[in-house]
Amino acid sequence: MTSTTIVGTCSLQHFRGGGTRPVYGARATRRDGHGPPDRPLLCGCSCLFQRVYSTSNSRHRTSGLEARVPSLTPLAFAALGLLAEGPTHPYEMFQTMTHRRDGRNVKVRPGTLYHQVGRLVELGLAEVVGTDRAGNRPERTTYAITDDGWTALHDGLVRLIAEPAEEYPVFHLAVAEIENLSVDEAESALRARAVALRAQRDEADEILGVVRAKDLPERYWLDVSYVRAILTTQIEWLAATADRIAAGHISWDAPAASADTTTNSKETTR
């Protein structure tokens, strides 16, 4: 069996409070186990690490997997992604997701995460590889991704990235009904939202500054740059629309349609 030993230090030490937990990854490649050798290895901040990657491990597809595995939840995909970085236990997974601020992308709760990991085992996408107990702490079970898990993660990510999903953001609904507010309320609410989104963009800029300073490859933080781009577009639309409302360029008193009362007043505008 051929293996490669990699030694390095955490690439994002002490971001937002420091500590010994991983934040965004590390400069080396992986822990040990399955998967491609170019994934980031999680480590403790300020600690040297050494892991072995076995080049004999390979990912291969299992016939009928798609039929056997139902659509996974976003949290299940996130859990698979963590297991793809190396064997770990749910408590460590939760801590990692917390420090990475994965709550920006998926709702994370310890109980739900434990349930999702158990479900992955039931589906054959993860497996138990060991248990350990430290002092008086509860016994912890360590899990690893299986070959079927790699296939499910790969195929699911391709689908999620390539195929737009039907989503129903509540803000879209609110904008669709904004004419029920007064003109002043509409303008004020749009400007308030723009202020809140600017704060989120500032946070994204802070994260981008850290990862760029640490030379973390861009493919590991594309989600942050994507979110920043979306926030910028939203802020620009909100500000421009609020300005047009304030200037009277968007009429707030004119009827939605002509004298035809046989249809809903909005029908001709949609």
C-alpha cells in the first residue's frame, strides 16, 4: 500500500477567538482514509499535524445507488462532506461546523446532526470505524464515509450545482405584496433591509480577508465569494428601488390595471 505523509500547520489559526478547534481547514491535504488527496485537512489551531493518505483507496460507483438512497437533506450533505475529510465523531463534526460558521448555509443542531449521521449509516453511506472514551466523558463513536457515500456526495453535489431548485424565499413573497404597505413604509423597509445586508457583506469581507491572507486555495471558499456577490446585487437593487420610490418614479397610487374588473387587479401585472 502506497502512502504519503503530510506535515503542516493550520492555515487559519485563531480566527474569531482562537482555541484548539478547526476553523476553515489547513494547508495540508487530508486526514487518513478515502478520497482525493487534495482536500483540506482539519487540524487544531497552532498544532503541527501528520496524517497518512492511502493512494490505494479509490472511489467507485455502485449500481442502483440512486434508487436505494433517497434525496439527502442539506445537513446530510454537509455531514458527508465532513466525513469526506476524514473519520470523525458527531460532536467533533458539530464543533467544526460551528467554528466554520456553517450555520450560514445549513441549520445545524446537535441532535439533528446525530440523527443525520445515523441515517447515513442506515443508508450505507457511512460506517462505524471505532469508539473511544476520554476520562469521564461519554463514549464517542467515530464514523467514516463509505464508497457509496462518496458516490452519493459526488452525484448529489453535481445535481445541486447544475440544476436550479425550486425555492420559495419569503422575501420574494414580501416584495410581491409590497403594495399593501404605504409608500413611506415600503421605502423604509427596503432601506432597513439594505442596512442589514451590508452588515452581512462586511462579515463576508472579513472572512475573505482571512482566507486570502492565509493563502487558502480559492476553491475552498467559493461559497463565501458567491454569497458576497449575491449580497452586493441585492443591496444595489434595494437601494435603487428605494430611491425610485422616494423620487416618485414608482407610482404608489395608480390602479394596477384598467377598468376591466373581471380579473384580479394583479393578474395583468404578473
